[in-house]
Amino acid sequence: MTTALITGSTAGIGAAFARRLAADGHNLVLVARDTKRLREQATELHDRHGIEAEVLTADLAEDQGIEAVAGRLGDRKNAVDLLINNAGFGNKGRYLDVSMADELRMLKVHCEAVLRLTSAATGAMRERGRGGVVNVASVAAFVPRGTYGASKAWVVQFTQGAARDLAGSGVRLMALCPGFVRTEFHDRAGMGTDNIPGWMWLDADKLVAAALHDLARGKTLSIPDPRYKALMGAAKLVPRGMLGAVSSKTGRKYGPQ
């Protein structure tokens, strides 16, 4: 049986990955900040699917948390075959309305943690000649819209660059770029969602199924829904300056209130 490590596993996309991978027979290492929720999740998945679910409490906004997870990923005796870098959050407010501390905390989780955990995982995977990493980004990576989008753009560029450097090693890397998904993400950031059209929402379980299919096919970038693929294709045809203006207007309409 193979083992998958999932950060931000207790809710949303991370929880959907945990359900799907457990159902497929993978043992799990579940990572989040809330020990109680992690233990409840581990027990449920073990009882339902008969897999082993290890709990690792860690805050990826702190060096100690990143180091703990990196250490587990580098454990050669208890190998991790698949890493899902899913942990993340959003800040409510425009640039300069958000405190510098909160901006830096976001970059710590979205960029530094992703870099360090991907490096820890792929170093061990390359030695074995097999493994996979999914770094969860966002379609926000493709539009000029604040620190969140910028951090996710970094995830996409880093992942695709690392995938090219590791080509032929047996290690696969893929950036996953979902759109709006009904999770705890918006509630935690204090963002209203009533103004987001129904057609823009994605189902987390279907998203994960599409992502794993794309990873198996060797893709380095996954936009797992035809609606968002069409939107991102159209965005490439719009001049950058105009796209920035549209993104700003759309962000005010469909983003934080």
C-alpha cells in the first residue's frame, strides 16, 4: 500500500483528497492545525476504508510546523509516495488594507512551505525513482489580482519548472488550479459568497477525481473543469492592462466584501 501526505486535510479540497485516496486504498498522513479534527478524520477514514491514517499536527505558517512535515516527508523508512500541498488561506481586503504580518504569513504558507515540502518529498522520491506531488494553486494565478493571486502564480511557475527539471526521474509534479469550491476557505477569511453565481462553484470530490486523472496522465498543470478552462483560455486573449482592470472589478464583485 502506498502512502499519501495531505496538508490542510480536514476541510474542503484537502478532505476530498483524503476521502478519495483512502477509498482507493492509500494509507494517509493527515496534516492540519487542529489535532481534534485530525483524530476524528483519521478514525473515520480508518473505520470506513481499513487504511492506516497517521496524524501530524502542524502550522505551516511557522518554521517548526514546516520542519515537522518536511521531516516526515524525508523519512526513508516510512516513505511518502504522494504529497498533496493543499494548505492555504485568503486575506480579506485590498493591498495595503491587509497588515504586512498577514501578507507575510500567507507567503509563508503558499510559497515557502510549498517549496520546502516539495523539496523534502521529491528528494526522497527521486532516490526511489517514483512519486508524485500535487501543489494546489488557483485560477487566480492567471489574473493580476493581489497577493493571493501572486502567491498562486508562484506555485504554478515553481511546480512546472521543477517538473521539467525532474523529467525522467519517475517523479511527477502538477499544479492544480481550481476555481470557486464550497469549502471553509471563504468563511475563515470573512468573505461573503452570496454574490458568486451558482455556475462558478465546483464540487470538491469531482475536482479531486479530475486532478488525480490529470496527474496519472503526466500533466504538470490541471484546470479541472471545462468552464474554467474556457475562462482561462479567453483571459489569454485579453491585453494585460485590460485584464488587470477586469480582474479588479470582478474581484470587488465576486471577492471579499
